[in-house]
Amino acid sequence: MLRALAVDDERPALEELLYLLRADPRVRSAEGATDATETLRRINRALDAGPDGDDAIDVVFLDIHMAGLTGLDVARLLAGFARPPLIVFVTAHEGFAVQAFDLKAVDYVLKPVRRERLAEAVRRVCDQVESIPTHTAAASPPVALPQTAAADQIAVELGGVTRFIPIDDIAYAEAQGDYARLHTHAGSHLVRIPLSTLEERWAARGFVRIHRRHLVALGRIDELRLDAGATTVRVGDAELAVSRRHARELRELLMRRARG
């Protein structure tokens, strides 16, 4: 059974999270902390006590936005520990999922926390704990995801469940304010990441900006059309406008790609 530490600097949110954790039969104990200093102090005490000690912690359910050090800062500090506890981020913000999984988080749960969604996170933690061999558990830090997962996938929230969409499945992304809508053959997904950020991250994967509103996978462009001075591309069933400032560069990229 799991020994959990829940961290949130908003007391009502912390109390709700603790209530849900303590109601889960797989959780032996759940204690709370309201800031990074208290969190690190408790984890240090747990590590000093050892995995079988009374103060041991298997998993930290960690908010991201807190006064002082953020949850991401705490996770980076824990990454330097010899035997860090597992981490589940619990946050109201979608845009930090890539950073979270870079830090080997087991899961990324969005607020308001639903009982069923938290139960799924607890299941994932239990699977991680059970997969660590007993004779090496004390010496080996837990690994939540393959190192390539964060680079090859993007986390999206669907019905309260975090899923991982392969970036190679994305045909184009559309700006919607501070969000981006990712279009795949199976549908679309809204993520709280600006299009400019995706452009920077995915440039090496063949995504090109064709308009202030659209970022397109070069290999998914089926047709380039010039009509009365306007340039458009066809991506599957979608026809997207190409701005004048991007049209020449796009044509050159497509020509180079066609020549191999």
C-alpha cells in the first residue's frame, strides 16, 4: 500500500486531495504539505528513515504553481536524490505536461480533481512501485516513462484522462489564443501551449509555419495551390491559407522535399 505526500499551497485544494487519497484502499497513509520547504524537509526525513521507516514516502502528489519554489522546481531538486519518491503532478494548468514528463512524472492530473482520474493515477503509481525489484528498489531511482516519450508524444486531456498523442500523428496545429488545437486523422485535441512554442519545439520534426494561425507537418501537405495571388495547401480534407511572408519559403521546402 502506498504512503503519499500531497502538496498544495491552497488549503481547500489540499484538503480535498487528501480526502480523495485517504478514501482509496490502495493508499496506506496520506499527509499534506503547503510549501516547497516543508515538502523537502519531509522527504529528507523519509529518505533518512529508509523505505521501511515510519516516515517513508512512496509518492508525492505535487501542485505546480506555489509561492516560492514551484512544483517543477521541487521535482528538479528531487531528481538529484539517490532514492526519490515517485511524482504525480496535480495542477490546473495543461501547459507544463512536457516538462513534467521530462522530469519522469508518473502522471499529470488536472484540477478540479475527479475521483476516477485520481484513482487512475494511483493505479499507475502502484504499477511503478510493483515493477521495482525488491533487491534494487533502495538503490535505483524510479523511471516513470522511457526517455523518448516526452520528445515523441504530447500529453492531452480527454474526459479527465491524460493521453499521449504521437507527434507523428499530428497533421497540423491551429492557434486558438494561448492554446493550440492539434489535428490528427482521428480528431482534434486542445492543449494549453502557444503555437509559437510548438513551432520551436517541432521544427526539427518537419513542422513549418505557414500562417500566424497554422503550423503544418511538411510531409502531410498533399497539394500546394496558387489562385489569383493567394496560396493555399491541402492537408487531408483541410484547405489552409498560406501567408505571403511564408509562401516562398514553403514552396522551396516542398521543392527540395520532392527532389529528395
